[in-house]
Amino acid sequence: MQHINHHILFSDLESKLIKMDKIKLTFPDGAIKDFDTGITGEEIARGISEGLLRKSICIKVGDELLDLSTPIHKSGEMKIITFQDDEGKKVYRHSSAHLMAQAIQRLFPDAKLTIGPVVDEGFYYDIDCAPFVPEDIAKIEEEMKKITKEDLKLQRRELSTKEALELFKGNPYKQEIIKNIEEFGEGATEKSDIVSIYTQGEFSDLCRGPHVPKTGMIKAFKIMKIAGAYWRGDVKNKQLQRVYGISFADKKELDEYLFILEEAKKRDHKKIGKDLDLYSFQEEAPGMPFFHNKGAYIWNKLVQFITEKLEKNSYELVKTPLIMNISLWKQSGHWDHYKDNMYSTKIDNQDFGIKPMNCPGHLLIYKNKRYSYRDLPLRMGEFGLVHRHELSGVLNGLFRVRAFTQDDAHIFCTKEQMIEEIKALLKLVDDVYKTFGFSFKIELSTKPEHAMGELALWELAEKTLETTLTELNLPFIINKGDGAFYGPKIDFHLRDSLGRTWQCGTIQLDFQMPEKFDLTYDAQDGTRQRVVMLHRTILGSVERFLGILVEHYAGKFPLWLSPEQVRILTIADRHNIYADKVADILSNANIRVTKDYSQETMNKKIRNAQLDQINYIVVVGDKEEETETVNVRTRDNIVHGEKKVSDFLKDLLDEIKNKTLPKKQE
């Protein structure tokens, strides 16, 4: 019996040891597989397919990104990362920065490398060396190509800080980073006296990693520009050469990216806005747009369009003051979380804040009377002018301004109503964006680090938004920690005609403001209950949305938005009277018409109208006057030929009513 017990104990111990040699990895499709501890991502990818291995950049185990060659010793969720993943793009481009640095080091041995991070539009490396000239760029790119052909392995190893200082003894910038490694700078590991470096051929650099397995994996790249940058961003330090680059998994993607960049330059809303006389910016009011007649027309059309949508959805339209007492902003929490972006002033020796948001004003309107459950939901909308103190360096046309108008709305409802109200908002947002030809993706942004309110309320708010999106079968991604300080939010990222994305609308679920302002309603059971608040914008900023539309349409607005819809051109002065008659017919139907009776040649008149992006160009002469017709062509030189004036007007009114998109947007 004693022998049997020993046998059982031994078998149990053996079983535990076997289990310790195995790890369980859960893949994105839910499959769970056992592997020997110490297996690498490279081995797993190869086991699936050689094709996947060729695309594999690194792996993700839990929340940690690892090199393909790193042994895996713990169970958990596992994903093979490729260039299709955002994390894969970042790793790929960081490896590209190392590739570029190696090429520069080969060509310019005296150059001192500093740091080379990934940024939104690719990567850069700051280098202490003599200014590069255009010929140098071509040489660097050629050397990068040579290194990719060498297909060098990127190998990670850890050094003590003492060893690292010796390795980089000729580079004061790397030495400074290593000496300050307790800040966990570039290359720092969890141990403050150990740093990690990556080596490819003769080149080594401080880096946390991970990286692509070989330089040959970096297929397509281009150096985009060179700028000056101070070490550590301090003007007291030496100015360095900042070399920017971009890279892709294949040349086709790079070519498409470069094409879009060129196309984007042509569509620059600042240039088109000036060319079409839509708006301007003046030194007397930096960051605050001046809308001219045509630009103001488009601005007002956007407001009118959203207003009609709100009225159909039973919104109350309100207007709140631009300046309110600081005590209000302190109560709302904006002063604690947003005061650096607020303008303030003194009135009668009291501090006042110029509103950066409309929410507190709507809260005060709600508090002005007592509401019952029968009054809810209450939908309150405002086109509110707000001001935010943006730094001069980030101002960018209509995209980043200091004064703008939000198409703001706040819905006050019960907890039982909130999911249906969110669904109605999602439907409204979809309806609006489709009108302009935008597709969009959705992000659910969760509790930020510096947030106010109880965790339980945050969890309820996040769960409610997630449930609503799931019930509507709307795909979304989680954007951790990017919610507003008072609540989680659904953000909408529009995709324009060039494939670029823009964050515009938002739906925010807020349990905090009603608490801070003691907003209640009379419930059906006779008790006073806390109301729920939803914040909502669709355009976001009318000004910014207008700028996006300029680039989306390349200045070729759909007829319903166009500030100049028809231009009438006369062949000779004797046709002016008939042209006036046609213009009056169109104008009386609210068509925006201009006339060109100048002595320019007809080709020049047509060309001018096309440059001004007039939707329809109408020519009248003897034949048209005799037959009471007009000869119609478009800004894209599509000739429709002769049309009866009445038929032409009907076509225009139908196109406006249907808000027909320009041909390229259909």
C-alpha cells in the first residue's frame, strides 16, 4: 500500500512537471492550443504557413509585443502581428528608422545618432551632422536598398549600463540617454541598470524593440523631408537634422501613399479656400477664420441642413451666452480639467470664462424648470460659438482654430430611455454622413486617467455604449483611456475621397454632470430621480467640417452646397437681355446665378467658370435666344447641349432636393 502511494505521488509530480513544460495560447479566432514552453513566434507562424511567416513582423502575448525570435514562457492571448495591424505598422516603421540610421552612419561616419521614433506619418531620426543636401537623400535611399538586400538579422541583446556606455562612447547623445536610464528612455528595460540594444550587421542602436526579424523585410520606403530640431526639444541645445521617412510592406502601397500626398496638396483647403474666395485668416485675429460671402453661404447651408434634421427629431434649439462666471466652470469640472485651454476675463471684479464648450449653459437651462418623466427625453441643440486657447504652432487653417461653432446637442433622459436615444443618435449620424458621401468607422473611448466620478458609474456608462453598438451590429474598436473627463464616448472617424480619416462626431454618455448640478426629474413612482445626459455633435466643428468638405470634394461642391451654382455666358452684347431673362427665372427659383458679359473669348469665359468650380456653365447666343433654350456644360467639361430653360430648372431643383453627390462621390 505504501508503494502504491509513492507511485501515485510520483505520477502526480510527473504530471505537474509535464504541465509546467506546456503553455496554452489563445488565438484571435478563439482557438486554444498547447505549445512547449520556450516556443517562438517564428516557429508558431511557420507551423501555420510559410506565407504567414513571410508577413509576420512580431507577436503579441497578452499586452506585450515581442520579437518573433523571443521564447514564449507564459500562457495567454497570442496574436501574430503583420503590417495590416496598427502595431505592426509601428514596429515596421521603427525598424525602418534603424535601417535609415544605419545607412546614414555608413555614408557619414562622423554623424552622431540621437533618437528615431515612430510618428503618425511614418518615422524620423534626429542626427547631429552637417546639413544634408538633396543629393545626400538619394545616396541614403540607395544605401538603405543595399542594406535590405543584405537581409541582415535584427538581434536583441541586453547590456549593463556600463557596457552600453562603452559601446556608445563616441556618442554624447546616447551616453546621456544611458546615464538617465532610470527615466526608462530609449532602450531601457524593467531593470534600471540594464539596457537593450538591437544589432544588424555592423550597426547597433539602443532600443526597447520589438523589430522585424530581418532588414530584407522592409520592402518600400522613401525619405520625405528634412527639418531642424533641437535636442530634447530645448532651444538651448544644439540643433539637429531631423530626417523624416515613410515605409510600407510593398511598393504599390508606397506609390498609392505618395499619390494621395500629391492629391492632398492639390486639395489643400487653405489654398482652395483662397482661390474660391471662401475665407481668409488675418493677423488681427490669429486662428479665427473670416468667412467671405461664398464661404458664409456654405457655412449657413450646413447649419440649415443640421437644423432641419434636429427639427424633424423634436429638438429644442437654444442659445447660451459666450461668457459665464468662473464658478460655473469650476462646478462643471472644466476649470480643473481644461483651464489651460480657456480664455478668461474680469467683469465687475469677478472672473469670467469664455466658453470652450456649451454643456454648462444647457445644464443651467435644464435647471431652470422642474421636469417630469413625461417631459423626457428632452433634446436640446445649439450652434454654439466656442473659443479655445490653442498654441500658435498647432493652428492649421480651418482644421485647428481658436474660435469655432459646434453643432452641439444634449439629451436629457431616464436610464430606461438612454439606449433607445443612443440608437436614434447613431441613426441620425449615419444619415448625415451618407449625405456627404462619407463612410466611417467607430471607436469606443473609455475612462481616461484623469476622470471625475465613481468607477461604478463609468462602468455602467461604458457597458451601455458597448451594448448599444452590439445590438445594432455596428463594428467598433476600443480606444482605451481616451474618453472625456466626465464620460465614455463613441467617436466617428470619417473616410474621405482620398481614404484619409477625420474624427468628427461624438456621442458621450455622462452620469457625472447631472450629479454635479443635481439634475433630477419626477419619476412615475413619485420620487425624484437623477436624469441621464448625452452629449452629441455630428459635424463636430462647422468650420473644421467645412474644411474637410473642401478637400473631400476638391472644391467641387454638390449643387445644394455650392455658393455659385450657375454662370451664364453671352456670346455677344446683344444676347445680354435674353441672358438677364434666363437669370431672373433661375434666381426666382432660388438658384444662385452669376453672369459673365465680359469681352473675353468664350473659351476664356468657360475656363474661368471651370476654375471657379461653377456647377453648370450656360452659354446663350442667337440660336438659344430664338429657341428659348440654354446650352449647358459642367465644370468638368461634360457638354449637355441645348435644354429648354424650364427643363434645365427642373433638373437643378431635383438635384438640389436630392442632394445629389458629385459624380466621383457616387
